[in-house]
Amino acid sequence: MKKRISLILTLCFLIIGTNSEAKQSSALVDTITVYSSAMNATIKNVVILPDGYYNTQEHYPTVYLLHGYSGSYSTWIKNTKPSLQEEASKLNLIIICPEGKNSWYWDSPVNENSKFETYISKELTHYMDANYRTVANQKGRAITGFSMGGHGGLWLGINHPDVFGACGSMSGGVDIRPFPNNWEMKDLLGDYDKNAEQWEKHTVINQIHKIKPNSLAIIIDCGIDDFFYEVNERLHRLLIYNNIPHDYIVRPGAHTHDYWHNAIDYQLLFFKKYFSRK
């Protein structure tokens, strides 16, 4: 009887141990905190790993997905595209969804506590490269987002080509000047009437001159019913005029999570093709 009890207990411990190991190895979607010295704050981020990450020594390319105004680090995985882990596995890459608050992903010249450009382009990328098996150069990094995050994807990609080799935008606010009283931007740049120069410096459409030939892979997507459609059209025409290669997608749709749920599939495929270049 004692032997039977001992055997049963041993089996129980083996089962518990096996389940614990499986649970640990399948932690492919996790929330991490990263300290930002630029803002003296701890920032939350979602990290999404592909299947098999813990079973190999492979290094993976990374895609940074930025949320929109009033969103958070969890918006992508909870609302916009809950199946992101499946996409990461299918395309064999790591996806990072950082917190960006309502920063528009600038280093604000007005608010010293809003330095999300430095946080994402330097502090977070360095953390990811130090703590995960990433392809630790611009050829292994892409960045995109929707709405405010679409602005951020292009802003960070264009201004930090040494960090990101590819960038994108979905329904992005790529020219902020027509919207001087919206989305708290004046809290970051000052009132437009008194600080027009800052607004001119911080709008994506005025960054085109910084793009060197064939230095950056760019993809832009916007629905024809989106209130940002016209500014995306203007950006597209300006890129053509300046002979800057880019993919430009226009489809029926508005400024909605349903649109971005679909749009991200095209962007991830675009980035996968970029990562696959020899």
C-alpha cells in the first residue's frame, strides 16, 4: 500500500512538473516593463514571440507596432489583432507593442516628461536586443502603427534609419497641420498660432527630404473614408515626386479597428519580404 501511494505521489509530481515546464515554455505573449532614463519612468510593453522561440538559438527580426491616440500598449493584442501571436509564428518574427500614451511618438519640445521618440528608438530597442534573440541591426527591425501610431511609424523610421530599415503607416496622421486643435498635440508642441515652426518641424510630410535613396522600405495604407485620407494622398504624391519608392494601398474603409485588423496583414507581409532580402 505504501509503495502504491509513493508511486502515485511520484506520478503526480511528474505531471505537475511537466505542466509547469510546458506553461513556462509557452509564455509567448508577455507584458514587460522597461525603465526609461529619458523620462525617469517605467514603461509597459507587450512582447509577442513566435512558436519555437524557446527551442532554438535562432535570432529573429522584430516589428514594433504602435497604438493610436487614447490607446495603450495592450490595444493591438486586445482589440485590433488578438491573433498576433499566430502571425508572429507564421512569419517567424518578434512583435513588440510599446506604450506610447498620447505622445505622437515625438520627443516633445514642450513637455519634458514625453520623450517617447528616445524611448522607442534607443531605450526599448536596446533592451530588446539585450534580452531577446533579435536581429540587432536596422536590417532586422521594422516599425508601423495606426492613426497616431501611423504617424509614429513613419516619424521614427524616417528620423532613425540607423535603427529601422523599414517603416509603415495605417490610417496615419501624416500631416498634423490641418488639425491644430485635435488630440492634445498642442500640449506637446505648443499652440499652432504661436509655435508654427515646431508644427512644421514635427509633421511627417515635411520629413521627406531626409530619406536617402533606397535606404528605407516604406508601406502606407489608408481607407478612402478615413478623415486622414487626403493627407495620405498628399504624402503619396510627394513621395512619387521625389522618386522615393514605397508601397501605397488604398481600400474601402474608415478609421476603425476592423480596417487595421486587415491592414496589418499586408504590412507584416511587406516587412517579411524586406527581412528576407539577402
